[in-house]
Amino acid sequence: MSPTIEIIGAVAAVLTTASFLPQVYQTWKTKSTESLSLPMLVMFFIGVCLWLIYGFALKSMPIIISNIITIISAGLLVYFKLAYTKK
Amino acid sequence: MSPTIEIIGAVAAVLTTASFLPQVYQTWKTKSTESLSLPMLVMFFIGVCLWLIYGFALKSMPIIISNIITIISAGLLVYFKLAYTKK
């Protein structure tokens, strides 16, 4: 693959991954999870795991790295949702 | 690429793209955009555009299709943010 394309992929990975982090920070800080849907979070988490497998199959570093970080972010949101939701 | 990997990519695309739609629907329905950050939305939007270019370079249908849908979703959120934010 051309270096230009790898750079485009890397910038894409940084932008979409970074734009997800404020949500994680805000949820951790405010412990407010009312507007987060557990089925949606779980769906997203499984989706990101599959993207990671796909990234390995394509040997695409941008896909692999961004999805590892997003798995951690999404995993934290699932945890917050379960931990902070009032019974 | 093996059909199995293409299927994994397709399922990944459906899950992560679909998990984004409730946010769009909720924002449209409630017109509540306080918790959405415009710089973050713009960052995400640019990131998704770059992923689309990357997907074309890789000739990956899951990446291309999911990012076209996500560009529409993210574009709508940017529009809602601009349209609904009280001056």
C-alpha cells in the first residue's frame, strides 16, 4: 500500500478514535449513563471486536490500532453503564 | 480476500454503523444538542471522510459502505448542532 494511503488511514484512525474519548471522560466524570443504551453499547463493542479481526486479516495498522483503543473505550462505557446504573 | 473475512467485515460494519443511528434519532427527536461538542463532531466527520478514502484505496466494501452511512449520520449531527444550538 502507498505511504500516502497509510497516512490517510492513520489520520482517520486518530480523528475517529479521539472523538470517542470525551464521551468516555464525560461518563466517568458525571457518572451519568441515562442516555447510554446498554444493547447499543454491547452491539458497538462486538462490532469493534469484529473490525479488529478484519484489520488483522487486512494487515492494516490503522484499523488494528484504532480498534484496540476503541475496544478499551467501549469496554469502559459498558462497565460504567453496568456499574453506575441505579438498580 | 476470503469470504469469511468479508462477512466478518460486513457484520462489523452493520453493528458499528447501526449503533450510531439511535444518537442521530434521539438528537433529531429531542433537539437536545448540549452534550454534543461541535469540534468533536467536526473531527469525527473529517475522520470518517478519510476512512472512506482509505476504504476505496483498500477496495474494502465494508469500510466504504459503513463510512458512507456514517458520513450521513455525522453530517446530520453537525447540522443539528448548528441548527438547534440556541444563539
